[in-house]
Amino acid sequence: MKTKIVIAVAIALACVVWFSPQLQSRLSSLFKRSGNVSLTAAEQPNANGENAAPASAEALSAAQQDINNSRRNAITRAVAQCSPAIVGINVVEVREYQVRDPFADFFNDPFFGQYFGQRAQPQTYRQEVAGLGSGFLISSDGYILTNDHVAGHASKIVVTMNNGEKYNAKLIGTDRTSDVALLKIDDESAKGITFPFLRFANSDEVIIGEWVIALGNPFGLFDVNAKPTITVGVVSNSGVNMVQEGRVYRGMIQTDAAISSGNSGGPLANSLGEVVGMNTIIYSTAQSGSGAGSIGIGFAVPANRVRRIMEALRKDGSINRDFNVGLRVQQVDERIAKYLDLKKVQGVVISEIAYGSTAEKAGFEPGDIIAEIDGVKIRRENDVLTVINDGVVGQTLNLVIQRGDKTITKQLLLEKRKK
């Protein structure tokens, strides 16, 4: 009888366990803690995360590791590689201003001068103006590249390193035309220091659409925490030519990576951490007291051009571009095309030749259509300005011109301007 009672109680307990979800859950948790039972499909969290069991420490670690792996990529590696070699640049530039008496011409007239006396000549004033920009180290002994418009006329230059250290720097050489300047850290406290530096890529191999990174000091933010600001985009275009305020921006790399005021002189790097260009100019629709902001159209001087200019500046300190060819050009319009009996309204025509100039000596004539200069096809007036203004004294340019029905090749020597 006792045996039957024991069996009945055992069966009853089994039924309770079988039909009690709460007890099943507790037993399941007990088994899982002991490591003898794994989660079944029914016990996995549903799509909404409801009734999900807390993740174990191992599962959480694995998930976090997966996030880290997906976030660390070529871009983050390139940023880590480049950042130590970026510098913020603060300069003091001395500018001269002339203040002229608006009545000077009146009172300096001989008739009125005898009654009122001669007025003083225009007064020249010198004023110190502070500026800032970006730069990057290119050698372990402290050579730095930046833009001419950042430090080309500075009387004092201070560079801030990625670790917050500040050093005085001197101007080794600058070229206004290409907008490239070469600096070197010149400070007693920097002696014996081996600086991190960046390497150049072959900018002729840049790929339209490839990822690029702009690093620099926009709006002086480098001074806040001594770290460069990073923006990422793609190469939007390449080989863009333009002339602005006497500067020749040739073969520029266009990018949508945000470049703003203060980014000038910083590097544009590829995903391998190599410099493909130097951030230089932007198009912007807005201007404030702090400068212009990015609208996604920025341009960088290509690395190959920067490197050639840098080597010349390091050797000679300057590039002699003081020449005058003695010709003027004009875009062909419908009126000119009709007058010269041209089949197409395109190209550039020589409109004027200066007497005794190198252009006259070379045999150029008004009305000649310039088709090519040193292998560069000429379609716009800007093409002529870009190629010629980028020359140096003593250089000879080969020009292909169209004169009537004839195609002629002539050489133009860039002679030093006569004083």
C-alpha cells in the first residue's frame, strides 16, 4: 500500500512539473548555470526582443568585438596613421597700408599751394595681422608643407603638434603661383626630436570615386584640443584647372570631403594614409567673420605638383616666374569667328602683340589661333593662362597655332621681365 502511495505522489509531482512553465523555467535556468543545457530554439529571444534572456558575459563580449571589427577599417587606420603628422599653423603677417589725403591733389596744385601750403604725401602704415591654417610634416627633421596664402608672407610662425607642443618655424621658401610654401621647425626645444611624417602617393593614379580624408585645422579648432579635424568623402573630379588672383591651380583634385577656412595647407589622404593632395581652395556660398564653410566642393593641389614645387623651394628658396611674353589672347566668339572666317566658334586667338616682346621675336601675329601649348589642348582662354603663367624664367614653350589654312609650330621663350 505504501509503495502505491509513493508511486502516486511521484506521478503527481511529475505532472506538476510538466504543466508548470514557471517551474520549467527555474529548472532550465538551474541546468544552464551548471553548463549542462544550451538554449533551445524556443528559448531564443523573439524578433521584438520580448522575454529575452539576459546575455551572458561571453556573448556580450563577442558582440562588442564584432562591432569593433566592423568599425575599424581602412579609413580609421589611415586617420590613426596620418594624425600625428598634422600641425596647426598660427602666423603673424605684417601688412602695409597707404592712407592718402583725399584733398592732396587739390591743395598740391601750384596755384592753391602758394596760399595753403603743400599737403603731405600718402602715409604708409604697417600693421600686424594674425592668421591660421594647417600643415603636415614631410620629414623626420621637421620640414612642413602648407599653402603660400597661409604662411607665405608671415613674419612669425608657430606650429602646434598633435601632442599639444608648440614650436617656432621658419619659412624656407614659397611660391605664390602654385600656392605652396615650405617651412621648417626652428626651435631649440625641438633639437634631437624625430618627428612623424607623411608619405606622398602618385597623384596621377588617383581614382574618381575613391575614398579620401581631409585633415586639418578648420576655424582654429586645433587650438582647442590639439587634434586635427577629420572629414571623409570621395574624389569628385581630377585635372581641374583654374586661375584666381594670379595663382595657377593646375590639375586640381576635387573632393566632397568637407574643407573649410583653416583647412588650407592640410593633406588630402587616401585610404592607405598617403598624401594625394594639399587642401587649398573651396567654393562656398556663405562667409562669416570666421571664414567660409564647406558646401561639398573643395580642391587640393595634386601631390606630384606639390612635390616638384617643394623640391625647388628646398633647393633655391623661390621659383623665378618674373617674365613677360608680350601677348594678349581672347576667347573666340561669333564676331571673331566671322571676321577670321573660322568654321567653329571655339578656341583662343592672339589679339595683341607687344612691340619688341619675345612673342614678336618668335614670329607670332595677331589673329593666330592657339591650338596647343606644350601638348595641352587649348579650348578656353583660361587654358592659355594656366599653362603660360605656370612657367618659369628661361623655359621654352612649344605652341601649335592655326594661321589661315596653315598649322605652324613656334617656340616661345619666357624671358626675364625688364625693369
